[in-house]
Amino acid sequence: RILRKNLKFYIRAIILVAAVSGLFVLQSCENNPNDVGLEFIISDTLGTKVLDSNKDTLLITHNNFKLFVNTFQAANFFIGKSGDYESKTLLKFSGLSTDYKGATVYSATLKLHYNKYAFTDTLGTVSFNMYPLNKYYYYPSVTLDTFSSGSIGTTLIGSYTGAPTDTNTISIPLDAQTVKNWLEYEADTNYAQKNYGMALVPNSNSNTIKAFSKTDSYLCPKLVIIVNKNNKTDTLVYDSPGYVSAVTFTDAPYSVLPPDRITLQNGLIYGDIMNFDLSKLSEKVTINEAYLRLKWDKANSFTARTNPNIFFLMTTDSAAKTNDGIIRSPIQDDSITFSFRLNQIFQTWNYDKTKNLGIQLRNISDFTNLDKLVFYGPSVQDTSKRPKLVIRYTPRG
């Protein structure tokens, strides 16, 4: 019996040794470490080297850029001026009744609902004039750079000056003849005066930009027309999002950007391309870890969110501002620090699979508001606030 027990023990020991040996063999047969994207060694740090932009003078540069975005799908539209910022809106009511050819329009009123968002003064005054458009534009795609200011007519059809708060409703009397033209055109598309919509253009009395609801079923723009035909007076009310099209054009010169800062803003768009000089990084190394740290400059930013959401992409054309289409989100380490994991991007650059044209930073909601997020740039005097790049890598050979 003792001999039999000893024999079982030796057999189990041999099986265990064989299993452990097989495990080492399997581990040595993992994916070829030359495959780009599979080379992120995280367990074994022996033999790795570190490059730190603060210590190794890795040059980081950046360039802000401006793009114009179509805001047709936004829940709000914006009107007003704030410093050098200006927002104007194209607004159109479609689907009006076809039954009022030759009718008399006694009055027409446009009602707008403030939606409790202002850039930048919630108590400020918004003031604007309204003019008919004399050219057709497809609202779902038109942007400021494809729009001609000459398309705005010169006939004043309405105006407003005030300081709406909360969800106040504002009522604007409209030119009766213009609204009659809309009804005539609805009944006969050959009518000379077309309904291309109207432009709401801020004037010099405006000192803030305010948002008005567009898609909310109860708070969307409302058109009320008092009309008479065949001695019968009717009240026509168009008060659902299905009747309304609106698109906002916001613009501001580059001078609004604070110096030595990385600025990301919605509505225009302001974005940024960051570039990294990686000449001190040897070719075809294994990128174990690469991260970029940015510090948020809250004093120069404008947002109601405590945790702003930004994203970054790999740039594919610096001039056209195109990118690889892969949206990546940074991690917010604390109230002012954001970390960007760049392992995969840097690895493809290091293997020359794609050209190193930097990364593109954008605010997550291009067309929903005018939020502006500002980060400290690489040349600010306080070095602790500068972008910091750290690369840990394993040399070949």
C-alpha cells in the first residue's frame, strides 16, 4: 500500500511539472511582437526606457483651427452678440395652408421661447432685426462659409430688444405683407415672392447671445396669423417642430482665442491640432505606454458642465483638418487634469504605418451650444500647467 501511494504521488508530480512546462511553452508562442497594435507590454518593465517632455525637451506644438458646422439638428438656435462673437439664425415656416390665395392678412406674430442658455451673460440684452431671404438654401446642410450675406433682403419685417430670462416667451409682430406672400406662395409656387425664410440678425444693442428652443413640442417657435378671406376671419396657428426649420451661423475672429492656450468651442467650431516631435524616439520600438496630460484653464473657459466631454482623433490631413474618424475620449484625472492615452497612435507613427501629423482635439457637441473649453498650451510661463507627454518604450534588439 505504501508503495502504491508513493507511486501515485510521483505520477501526480510528473503531471504537474509537465503542465507547468507546457504553460511556459505556450507563453513563448504568443502573437508576433512585430505586429503593430499588439506590442503594448505592460507586465515586464525590465529594459524599458522613458521619454518625458519636461525632462527630455520633446517639442510639443499646437495650432487652433476654425470650422463652420451645420446646426440644423440642434435643439436650440442662437441670436445675439457677445464681444466679438456673433450669432444669426435663418428661420423658416413651411407647410402653411394652401387655402388663402388672395386673402388679407390682418396681423402676424412670431413667438419664441428662451431656453435658459446664454453666451455669456444670462441677464444681458439680446437685440435683433428680421429680414426676408431672397435665395433658397437647404437648411440641413448650409453653413456660414457656403452662405452669402447678400441673400438677406433689406426689408425690415420685425425686430426685438429685450432680456428674456427663465423660459420667457417673446412675441414679435411681423410684417403682414411678407406673411401674405408666404401664403400666396404656398397656394401657387409660381408666385413672384418666394418663401425662403427669414434671417434674424443681431444689431449693436445686443450684448449677449441667447438660445431659443427649436425642437421642443411645447416651446418651439410659433407663427400666429390673423387672416380674412371671403369675409371670414380665421386664426392660423403653426406651433409644432414639423413646421419649423432653423440653422444658426456663429462666428468670431481668431483674436477671441486667449494666447498660449488650446481652445475647443462648439458652434463654430474651434478645434486644435497638437503635434509632437518624436525624433528622440528610436524607430520600431515597442510603445508600452504613451500618455499626454493637459491642464484645464477654467478661468478662460465657458461651460455649465463640471465634467466637460472632449475627444481626440488622429489627423490624416493637416490642411483639410481630416482625421481617421476614430473618436477617442481622454480620462479626467481630477477637476483640472485630463489624460490622453496615445499608445496605438504613437505605435503606428513609430512604425511609419501612418504619417505623424498630430492629434486633433474637439469639443464633443459640435452644434448643440457655444461651450468653450480652454487648456494651457506648451508655452505658458508656469511649466506645471504645460502639456506633458510621457512615453515608456522597449528598444529593439
